[in-house]
Amino acid sequence: MAGYVEQTLAGGEEIINRANFNWTYSFFPLLWFSLGAGAVAMFFFLQYAAEVPFEELRIGWWSAIIGGTAGSLILLNHLIILMTTEIVVTTYRFVYKTGLISRNTQEVSLNKIEEITLHQSVWGRVLGYGKLVLRGTGVGVITLPDLDDPIKLRRIIENTKSALRSDQRGRRHDDDDDYA
């Protein structure tokens, strides 16, 4: 199934790059799921392998089930976010799309991007992640979540903008030749 960006490509427009979330973006949802699943596994072991009666484990079982359910819901929500978020640079525009049932898109033409700001903590530098903030004419601000190798994405945006400007300049000169 084609994603949102593939469905909205203009004639001659191509996808240049898809940004990825850094693994650290999934750390806490996986941690909560692991803690909840670990608690359920522990009480399962206590009841069936260690043969502790259910009556002695009743409160623990309920706590483990609540924790396991909460961890599972946190992870499920996170997986939906990962699967439905698109951060794409095309030959003409930048697209940030989120949402499963409702859709929220922020798009800006590359030639309208005025400023790209990088926010990268010490841990971000060590682990290779950071946030980009794009400011553009008529668009406002697009704040992206922690991405893998944000400097590479910034370079791709700048190089694609430069190629787009060169292409537009070349077309203008070709048009001038037509009138001469």
C-alpha cells in the first residue's frame, strides 16, 4: 500500500529521502512493555513453577495484569505512531505527516524553507539523534521528533534546495533563449 507521500507526488516529483526515528525514540515504550510483561511472567512462574497458591498472589496478579496491559497499550500506541508517520524530502517539498485515522500534514516547498535549526543534546551527539526545526515562508514552524542522523537530513534538504534553484535558473535561461 502506497503511503501518503506516494499518493500526492506531482508529475516529475520524486522522493529523495525518508527520515527515520532513532532507536532511542522507542526506548521508553519498550521499557514499559518489558516491565509489564516481566511482571506477568514472574507471577506466572510463581504460580505454576513454584506452585504458590493463587490466593497468595491475587493482589500481585492484578498489579501485574494492570502493568502488562498498560505496557502493551503504550507499546501499541508507539508502534502506530512509528508506522503512520512519514518524514520525507522530495524533489520539490518537505512533508511531515502523522496520524492513522485523522491525518495531520505539514508541507513546505523547499524554496520556501528559510531556516533549519538543529537541537542535539550531549546524548544526542553520542547516540546520533536530534530534532530539526524548519521555519518557512507562509508555513510557520515544523518541529520534528528525534530523528536518526539529523545532520544528514539537513544536508539532504539543503542540497535538494540548491539543485532545485539551479534547475529553476537553468529553465529561466532556456526560456530567455526561446524569446531571443
